[in-house]
Amino acid sequence: MPTPPRILAFAGSVRRDSLNRKLLAVVVAETRAAGAEVTSIELRDFPIPLYDGDLEDEKGIPENVTKLAALITGHQGLLIASPEYNALITPLLKNTIDWCTRLDDNPFEGKVAAVVSASPGAFGGVRSAAVVRQLLMKLGCTVVPVEFALSKAHEAFEPDGRLKSAHSLESARKVAAALVRTTARLSG
């Protein structure tokens, strides 16, 4: 029996009631059901300063950046939930990615990635997800073509965190399946 692909999952938000963290939990469950081993992390557990080249020159790479990069390196795939702030990627997510690329070895190179997003707006965060997808491809990731942007996300969840809509759940399953299938193929 083949070894299940290892996927690292995180959201670009640390807000307690983040819609993207809720969506990530749903897609993580579907990714596990599709046969992957998933490690979910919270970026708040890895506080890092804003990227500053002078700070890097003076103090080097922060310990939490090294820990994050090791986690990324130790997984074959990434599942990222990207909130949208003013139609763009969150500062937290961009800063995390920027710091991780400052290491000698780019931890994103060769990874398979899926990006999902959720927003109360009509577009569901699709604009930020497009930026994250583009950034990950630039860094050497293979980004699965299946997308899921959950619009009106503030109305989309049951109190227990499940998605209300069967169509939305099917979209989450499709992303999970594509991520697991592509990661297994490319890392096998």
C-alpha cells in the first residue's frame, strides 16, 4: 500500500472566528478522507517579525521561520486558506512566505499546493487566492487547478462548523481530491 501524501495546512489569518480557518477545517477533513496525512498548524504559534533586510542582517533568520520552513520541507503538499484584505493577500501570509524564502533552500520548491478562500463578499476571496497561487508558482510549487472560493462565507457554516450547502461541500471535496491525487503522483 502506498504511503499517504503528507500535507501541511494553514490559514493566512489568526483571527479567532476567521472564516478561512473554518473553511480550512472542512477542507482538511476532506483531504484526510481522500487519503492524505494532514498536519494543521496555526501561524499564531510561530510569531515572526515583519520582514526587514536590516533585521535579517543583524540577527539572522528568526527561530520560528526555521521551524516553519522545516515543517514545509517535511511535507509534500500545502493546503492554504487565503483571506482577502482589500482584494489582496493578508500581510500575515505574505510575511510568512517572504521570511521562509530567505533560507538557503527554498522550502516551497517542488511542493504541490492547493489554495482555498472564504469571504463575506460575493467573490469569496478569489482575488487573494489568485495572488497566492501566482506567488506559490513563482516559488516552484505545482498548484492544483481546482479552486474553491466560498462567497457569503459568514452565512455558509452550521454552528458546528460544517458547511450548510452540499454544493460547497462538494467543492471542498474536489479541491481535497485534486491535492491528494496530484501530490501522490508527483511525490511517488
